[in-house]
Amino acid sequence: MLGFIKDWTVNIVMMVLFVVIVEMLLPRGRMKKYVNLLTGTILIIVIIEPLTGLFGQNFDFSAAQTAAAGNIDRREIEKASKLLEEEQLRQTTELYRRRIIEQITQSAKEVEGVKDAQADVIINEDHDSEYFGEIKRIYITVYMRGNAGADTKAGSNGDSKPASMDSTAPRKDDSAREGTIKVDRIESIRTGGMDGDDSGSTVYDAGLERRLTERIEEIFGVETGSIIVKQIQR
Amino acid sequence: MEILQIIGIGLVSTLIIIVLRKQKPEIAVQVSIVAGAMIFLMLAAKLSAVVDMLGEYADKAGIKPAYFITVLKITGIAYIAEFGAEICRDAGEGAIASKIEMAGKVMIVVLAVPVITSLMDLILKIMP
């Protein structure tokens, strides 16, 4: 019993001395009260810890501390990994979108009469949705070979507008859902195509458009109504 | 007598800074950072020797190293945060200084929470 009390007293005195030395070293700034809170807590633990021995239960401070610190670390990692996951998902989606665009461009170029093609797609980027990754809309700008479009229903700018109107009209269910953004996208693609080659005139070749949309529909499983084709002759 | 060397460094750098501040205030800040770091480094070895010795005595007296280590960690964080914040404040960037202090406080709290929860555990254990 005497040994227990002696150990206890020595422990407390040493700890108090140690805390005093540490506080001497501290800068006088604003951090001091935080350090004081902590040293105070540790002093209380040192004072009452041996009592657990009297009650027959041992308290291991370092084990309890490690457990609590591990708990904090685990939560922190969980939070950080959630953030990372979102970032990764976003990048994967972007990569996926680019790959689809590449594939569409490739398969559009394989269609007869097409010299070059540019594509843009809108996919479902809501990763909680069941249809995540589904292609919502495809925009294709094709540059046609020489006189391929000239001998068919040759049209100039006048014809082209109704043509693209036609292709936009059938998607009533989509347009209700997606609204104005799509219109912006169409505009930007249209002007982009015009800027690309000033000499190119917009024409309309129904056969080519049908071949193209059928092919895209076959490969990517997108409804014909969601494929918007713009033709430019060089 | 290393205290003389430290005072020498402090005085010389103060004079340099006073001269420079009129002509080139941006270099004055750098001089003050370097002087602060030099003094800090000169103290670091001595401080670590003192801490080592205290650790040995704590071992002898039977204080668990966990207490010792926690107190020292928190002191170190407070010290470094204060040092960085003071440099920023000298350069006139009070906003960044208070951000550094905030980060230091967060780190201290991260270390403090396990200690406080283990105190709670201890109290709950003692309660019959």
C-alpha cells in the first residue's frame, strides 16, 4: 500500500514538473491556452489513473489514446476517399465521353460519301442514376466529299435549316427533359463548323444522313431522334 | 557562450533590415526569415538534448511515455505554428498568419481529442 502511494505521488510530482518545464518553453502567443488545456487533461489522467488499479480494472492510457486516434484517422480517410472517388468518377466519365466521340467520328468517316467528321455527345453524367453513361444525344458534323451532295437534293443554306429542324423535332420527350442547354450546344456546333471552313456550304443529303444515323444507331444503340447531323460540303 | 552569437545574429540582421526596409522592403522580409531560421536551428540541438534528458528522467520515474510524447508533440506543434505565424505577421500578412495559427489549433485539437476521450473512458471506468 505504501509503495502504491509512493509511486502515485512521484508520478504526479514528476508530471507536474515536466508540464511546468514545457510551459516555460512555450511561446507566449495564442497557442498557449490550447496547450494548457491538454496538459491539464493529462495531469488529471495521471492523478486519477492509479485509482483504476484499486478498483481492479487496469486503464491503459496509450491503448485508449491509440484507439481514439485510430478512430479519427479512419474517419478522416473515409472522408478523403469519398472526395477522391468523386474526382475519379468525374475523370472517368470525361474519358469515356471522349472515347465515345472518337468512336463516333471513326464510324462516321466509314460511311460512304463522308470525308471528315466531328462529333460531340451528351451522356448521362449523374452517377447515382440507373442510366449512368447512357448516350443522350449525338451531334455530328460531316464534311462531304466533292460532289456527293450536289447531285442529290442539292440545297443551299435555305434547305439546311429545315433539315436540322426536322431532326430536332421528333425528340419531344427528350427536349422536355433537357431544355435550353441542348439548344446552346447546337448553336455552338453550328458556328464552330462555319468557322472551321469558310468555303464550306451547308447542304442536305437525305440519303447520307439516313445511312449515317442508321449506322450510328446500330453501333451505339441510340435512337435516331437523338442523332443530329449537320452536313457541310467542301 | 552561444547566447552571444544568437544576440549577434539578431542585432546584425535587425540593422540590415532597418537599412534595407527603405530601399527594398521585399528583401528585408527575406533577411528576417533567414535570421529567424538560423536562430531556431541553433536552438534546435540544445532543445532536443534537453527533451531527451527529460525523457530519460520520465522513464526513471515511471511516467508512461505516452503522456510525455503527447505533451511534447503538442508543444512542438504550437511552437512551429507560432514561429511560422510570426514570420508572416512580420511581413505584414496578418491574414495568412492567422490561417497558420488556425491550422496549428486544428492539429492540436486532433491530438487533444484522443486524450480527452481517454479521460472520459477513465472516468466512466472508475464510476461503479
